[in-house]
Amino acid sequence: MEPERTAVVERMEVVVKASKDARQALCEAETAIEQFARHLANGSSVRDAFTALRVGDLRKALQDHLEALERARLESRRAVIALGLSEGSSLGELARLWGLSRQLVTRIAKHGK
């Protein structure tokens, strides 16, 4: 398999793992929100509820996982664009196939943003 194709496959595997990790963090956050609401409904103060559930740690973990997912998605887009270009597709064609704007695909291809 040529290097560009291998890079796309590897990047897709990273996206899937990051997505699974983010989904797990979202589930943990949902559980914490439900527990937080129960604490408040039972008369706990906001401070006590935050402390008991380690809300700050959960928020940070969720944010980290979402940022990792977004980085993985960007890297996979870069790899797909490189492979598409090596196969003879234009940036405009890739944008249409992907459902993205040509400007966004051009920006990712040039700057990775």
C-alpha cells in the first residue's frame, strides 16, 4: 500500500479511537450531570455537589477528549486530501464529494486548519 493510503487508514483508526474515548467521556459527564442534579434536589449546596462529584476534573477530561477528537479529525482530513490530490482529484472535487466548502478544503490543505 502506498504511503498516502497507509496514512489515511492510520488516521481513520486514530479518529475512531478518539471518537470512542470522547463518547465515553460524554457518558461520564452525563452521569455526573444527573448526579449533580440529584445532589441539588436533595438539598446539597453547589460547592458540596461540585466537590463530591469532582466536576472540574470531569469537565477537563471531557474537554481534552473533545480536543483530541478534533485534532484527529483534522489530521485525517489532511491525509485524505493528500491522497485525493495524489490520485488526481482537485480540491474543488474533494470539497464537493465531502460536502465541505472549497475554501475550507483549500485551507486544510495549505495550513491544516
